[in-house]
Amino acid sequence: MASDVASPEVRVEDRLFQNRYLVDVGRPHIKVREHAQPSKELLALTRICPAKCYALNDSGQVEVTPDGCMECGTCRVIAEAQGDIEWSYPRGGYGVLFKFG
Amino acid sequence: MIDETFDAIVVGAGPAGNACAYTMASRGLKVLQLERGEYPGSKNVQGAILYADALEKVIPDFREDAPLERHVIEQRMWMMNDRSVSGMQYRSDDFNEERPNRYTIIRAQFDKWFSKRVQAAGALVICETTVTELVRNTQTGRVIGVRTDRAGGFIKADVVVLAEGVNGLLGERAGLRTPHKANHLALAVKEMHFLPRDTLEARFNLQGDEGVVIEAAGTITRGMTGTAFVYTNKESLSVGIGCLISDFKETGETPYGLLEGFRKHPAVAPLLAESDVKEYAAHMIPEGGYNAIPQLYGDGWLVVGDAGQFVNAVHREGSNLAMTTGRIAGEVIHQIKARRDPLDAENLSLYAQKLEKSFVMKDLKKYRNLPRALHNKHLFTTYPNLISQALQTWFRVDGVEKKQKENEIVKSFFRTRKFTGLASDVWSIARGWR
């Protein structure tokens, strides 16, 4: 009903640009299990992740790029139990660094 | 890494962990607190409202140097449909008191201040350190310490306090509690909108450090169970929206799409006009209430704050429950240590007993059935629209006689939701409230 109020393509990247991160290069704290067809949970992550870390690649699999992750854990709640993803906290000091929180 | 045994290790430096570490350290216990962020607060997100009472019971003189934004003198409760707002407003000069009851705060700053007090009380606080595992005695299963991502072996303690927050991995992975369910958690997103101080005060009708909080519900969450908010800080507005994760999953709505819709609502947009957005944050909120509270203690461990689902969703209280559970846990640990008894499950059960007698459990118990009653899409779509139509019919002066307007309004409710629907909505909320 209210969907006409919001533009369909909200630029999350522009929002994340305001945030501070210390990316632990080469050590992503989230991994997606290899799959041919994504489960409905993995597909849901492409919509629900507030940092839009999950996206479909050209061959139809869900990939994660956790550089902009805000470590909320929502994807973990949805997709960890059945093994779709592996989730751990970044090493101490790495990841998102909220200035205000 | 550290070759000594602590009386207690506290995992996490949010309000629960800080209240607990402070309570224990100020009573002379040897406390180690571990925080994975660069500084305490750097991983934490909240609206945020600070309820003074809970903090006063830990640090009575907090007003002297805590980074407080504004004291709240006005509360607006908004019911929104796509074009309108109806609601309730309460503003009182009585809230301009010597020791105000509620403040807006900025968590990254507040948590850093709280941690300085914790350190001054004598606790050892180490940041940039992620606790990776609880170490347990292989025979008895008793928790005896923690392992971190720093080099070295494990750090020993008589008790480990899990103040690890809503997304706490340690307790879950050690099998001390089951993972939170998607319908017991909300995902909230939030932006910090900066404005010149005088602009902000003029827009919200404020003087000095007076503040306003707006809590909103309605079609802004597109049928999902959730709320939105606008809180006034000194020179910024905290603007956010959150809904149950199970609802997000079912509807495919995006959190940033919702936030965008809320920001652009005709009643909200003018409040935010020309603001400078400096941060976008996301966090989960425990919403399961009393029925979602896990096992709270065991041999050598306790859980406090969000990790224990201590949030009163109806009253938007969380950090005060975090501080209160942290304080009570600290008092109990000190009491058991003082009489030289072991920190085992039997003795730590005192923590649960004390919580039962405090407002924490009494309030959560009172609303135990409300989360289910509020999971009703009519509350967020049908009713806001009906109420908006009713008020518009009532206020518009158009030559239609008043009796006919009354009839139209009453009919609109019965036509839309039928008698049985209305009765069941009223009944389930009344029962949940009792």
C-alpha cells in the first residue's frame, strides 16, 4: 500500500558510505555454502539484509560480500540453522565501527 | 595471554555488561571485561532513550559527567496511514525537573563514558578482543573461563557473565540456550540526521535541553508488526524503523525501503528537511517477551541484557532492563563470593529469584501474551486507515449532518472488519494487556 511512497531502488551503498569500517581483508566473517539452486532462505537474504550484502550472481547463486555488514545477525537467524551460511564475528577491532550507534 | 584467575569475566561492554562489571568491581571483585569493538559502544546500536532510574541504581551521580543529549518532556504516539497521522501527545513542564526521568542519548558516546566509570571502579577492560568460546570442565560441564581470538590459552574465572547482546554466539554455541526465533526478534534500521541546533529546536518546539520522542505505528510497516521512531538529540535526530524478522522474511519487504517510506511520509519529511545524514545502522531487538526468556544461569555462568531477551516491547524498554539485570547479577555474584560459596547453578539461582521479585519479570510476565496479539496485520493497516477516515469524516465541514457522519463511521468499522473480527482484536489485546 505504501510501496509507492518509497522509490524501489534505494541506494544502500550511499548510506553505507557514511559508516566507518575496518575490513579484515581476506577474512570474510560470513560465508555462503556452495549451492546450485539457492534455498528460499538464501533468496530472502537478498531482500532482508539491511546492508544488501547478499546478491544473486549471473548464474543464479546467492553470493555474500560482507564488507558493508553492520553485524546485526539477521541473516544468521534466517539461514544459519539449516547450514546455508556460516557466521562468526569479525576479529576483535575489525568490522563496523559505529560513531553514534 | 592472561595468566591469572578472575572472580568474574564479563563478555560485552553494553549497558548490561557495564552495569554488571561496575557493580562487581566497585564491591572489590577482580573483574575482567572483554569487548570486541574498537571501543565500548562501537558495535552497539539503540534509539536511544535512557531511563534514569535504572542507571541511578548503579551510578547515582551519573548526571555529573554522562554524555546526555536531551531530557524528554514530550511524547508523541502516532498512528499513521499513508497520508495522515492521528495520535496522542503528552507534554509536561513537570518533566523539566532537577533529576529528569528520561534522556535521549547517543550510544557510542554513552557506552564509552560508562566504560570509563567501570574502569575507574577497578575492572580490567580489554577491547578489540572477540571471545570465541566458553571453556568448560570436561567432566562436570561447568564453565571455567573463555578463549579469545588473541594469542594464548584460555582465561580462567569463577563465573562468566554473558552480556553478549541479542546476537550472542557464545551461549548458543555452548548449548546454554537455543537460538532466538525469527518471530521473537525485530530487525531495526536507523539513521542519524544532523541539523543546526536552533533549527531542530524550532521544529520541535523545544528550549534548552528539552527533548521530544515520537513513536509511530501504522501503514509505514506495510502490514508487518513493527514501529518507527524519531528522537531528538542535541544536534541530531535519530530516525528508525523496525519489524519482526519473520514478517520481513514472509513479505520480502526491505528494511531500507521501509525507512525511505517513513522518511518521506508527509508528516515526517518536514522534520528531516535539509538534514545531513552521518550514519546508517542496523541492529536486532529481542521482542519475544516473557515466553522467549531462556535459561538464565548455570554452573559458572549467567546471562544478562538482550542475550536473555530482556526487552519490554510494549513500553520500548530495553537498556534499563539490561542495566537492571546486569546490576542484580553483579550483586548476586558478590553476595555468593562474600560468603565464599561456589558460583554453581544452585547458588546462582538466586539471580532468577531476585529477577522474579523485581519489575523486570513482573512487567514481562504482565505482557506475556501481547506479542502474539500484536502480530495482527489489521492493527498496522486496517485500523490506521479506518481511524484516519473516521477523523477526516468528523473534522471535515461539508454540510453533511452529524448524525449521518456518526453512522458512516460506525458502519465503516463493521463493514471492514465485521463484528467477529472487531471483537477478536479487542479481546486478544485486552487479554494480552491484563
